[in-house]
Amino acid sequence: MNLEQLPADSRAKLDSLLTAIEQALNAVESPHAHAVSDSSMPDGHGRNDVLQGGSIRAPSKPPFSYDREAISALHRALLQSGSGVLFGIVVLAERPDARAKWRLKSKLISRAEHDSFAKARQPIDVEIERELRELAPAKNWERISFGRDMPNKEPFITRKSSSGLERLAPTSKLLTLLSRTESLYRAADLDLVIAFWTCRPGGLEFREYVE
């Protein structure tokens, strides 16, 4: 979603969030040159709907010192504005070294865009579920998972059954399907750093995280 598409009240709340994140990062010393502050509200934008994320994360220890409650509240205010047009936001902060000032870049994901990702991914999900079910034992299995469940981690398969938990190497077909999924998000300037499918006897689940 382009910045120009944001409603006026959402634009003002985005400016407030970015200012607060920048001030929080510049107010304390840290060894980091990269930070992420993201949030989403997958189930809706009402007062009682759950906000996921809303923090400022460092790539490693030590964590950033800041008022988490204040930053989280600004994330929520943004996602609840504009009649809930936004599904989520990713704020990336970078600087050349630990003494430099931080520079921020934001990526906006509308609910319509997120729905379009799910729709475009649907035929891929069908193929992945078929591939995973072919790896299932004849009976007494709980789940088979595939993908990347943490940033910068190699894709893998796990299979849990009455025999225990097994880890398997992914097939070339599954790796190709993962690459196709990443391309869908990349076309919208989003890096799909977590993509994890879990197949259970009753159906397929998908977990994502983008930057």
C-alpha cells in the first residue's frame, strides 16, 4: 500500500509512530545498526481485537531500552484508524554504525493486500498440502510441517506421529513452492522471512512474518 493511499487520520498517526520510534532509538546508546518495529491486527481493528507485535526489536542482545507501552499504543492507534484499512505495518530502522543517527523506512500492508496474498497463495497451499500428506504415515500422525519458522533459518520438514518427532530434508518440489511464495510477497516489496505450513489430519495452517 502506498503512503498516498492512507486516509488523512492514518497519515497523522503514522507520522506520530515514526517520530516516536526514531526518538526512542536515538535516545539510548546501543551497538545495533538494524531494528524492526512491526504490528498487525489480523482479526479486526476494534478496541477488543488483539494487536500482534508493537515492540522495537533488536537483531541480537542487548534489547533496546524504551517505553514499550507507548510504542504499542501508537501502533494500535494507527491500525485502528482509517476504518481499519491497514492490516499491518513494518518499520525498518538502519544506520551505518553505532554512533550514527537512525533512518526509518515504513512498509504498509492493507487488509485488501493481505487478502490478495492469501488468494494468490491458495494454489500453492494446495500443492504444499498434497506434498506433505504424501509424507504422512498410514495412521497415528499428528502433524507435518514445512518451511522456515525463524528468520535466516534453512527450510526444513518435521513430522510428528506415534513414533515421535522426526526432522526431514525438504524435497525440491517443496523448496520450489516456497520460492514461489516468497516471490508473491517480494512483488509487493515485502520480505517473507517466516513462511511455515503445518498440515494436520483436519487441514492446513500457514504462519507468516514479513519485513
